[in-house]
Amino acid sequence: MKSFSGLSDPGLVRSANQDAYWIDAEGRFFIVADGMGGHAGGQEASHLAIQTLQTYFVEHWSASVTPETLLEEAFLRANQAILQDQEQHAERADMGTTAVAVVFRAEQPWCVHVGDSRLYRLRDRKLEQITEDHTWVAQAVKGGQISTTQSQVHPWRHILAQCLGREDLKKIEIQPFTVQAGDRLLLCSDGLTEELSDSLISAYLESSQACEKVAAALVKAAKDQGGRDNITVVIVTIDEASPNTSQAANLATE
């Protein structure tokens, strides 16, 4: 069994919310997207990504394909949908979006992402970032050009190495990961991680409160720290050992 909830907030500075998220009512998949490219462009890009991904997942859920094929094709379709919209609307030519999704299929959870929206797993009070940011600074840290501490304040930390909505999309990162009873997953946009350290995020996720209350507490904490960007969180708690058994709970968008 799983319990889950999500919340999205424009924050305290931005006039529009360019984030979006989706929670499958049956708990099969979860998605967070963070759009960019101006108010209209960012909103359209993230919504197009969410709509395309969730539609593809539902329509092809029972298809005889590997999880990798399912996830890659869904993200390629989302990328193409944004590119087509760019061609039709010149005012949105620069729009794009990050996207991170978790899919529970055939007893195995999978993560797929493009950009810097993240997946974390809390297990036994230890927080682990499952995804690796597709940003210039993440590449620079990996290459030893700058330190992790420097990356947290680097002026180029928001420069994406890739996102959905680009002809030159090079890599859709897909990976299996493990869950066990008691684990808590967090999908989030960088509006959360820009304001809260991993240690603070971990402290909130360690709470025994329900997912809805933890999501609200995380968003409030990010706003208390400045709320300079849109903030989106989706929390999934693994209540029993079988990750494929889902609880019909809430369906949410943006």
C-alpha cells in the first residue's frame, strides 16, 4: 500500500505558477514538471508535459514493452508536443520544462527525469537524492571544476544542461530503484531545494504526519525562507512492503 499527496504554490515572488504535477489516482505514477520561458510559455510547457506523460502512461500501461521503453517513449512524446507548440506559437518559442516521474510497474519502481526537478528517498532517517541534476553546475561538480559548496551559490546553478522542449534532447535518464516499507519519496521542483537544505527537507519527511500535512509544511517552510520561485512537492509513503499495491486516493494537477 502507498499513501500520497501533492501541493504546488506560486511562492512569494512569481506572479504565475509555471510548475505542474500529476498524481495517478491508483498510485501507479507521479510526475512533477517545472516550466520556463515566460509566464505563458512556462505554464504551457509544464502542462503539455504533464498532460502528454499521464495520457501516454494510462493508454500504454498494459502494453507488452519494457519499463524503459514505456518511459522513454512517453518523454519523447512530451518533448515533441512542446516542440510542435513552439512552432505554432512564436511567443512560446523559448519555452521548455523539467520533468521527473516515478512509475510503479511490475513490482519495480522506476524513475525518469530531464532537468533539475528531483527525486529523493528517505529511508531509516537517511535522505538520498536519487536523481542527478542536468545542470551546468552539477556537471562542473562531477568534473571537479567546482565544489559542492560552491555549486549551491554559483550564479550559473540554474542553467540547465537539458530540458524537454529542445530538438537536441540528448539523454532521458531512466533508472530502477528500490523501496521498502517505511520509505518516503519526494518529487519536487527546485523552488523547494533552492530554499531548504537536504537536512531540513529530511527533518520534515521524517515526521509521522500524513503526506498532506508534510507537503504543506515543506511548502510553508520554503516560503518562510523567501519563496523566490514556484514550489511543488509530491510525497509518497510506502506503507507496506509490496510497492505494486496502490491506494486509490487523490488525483491532483498543478
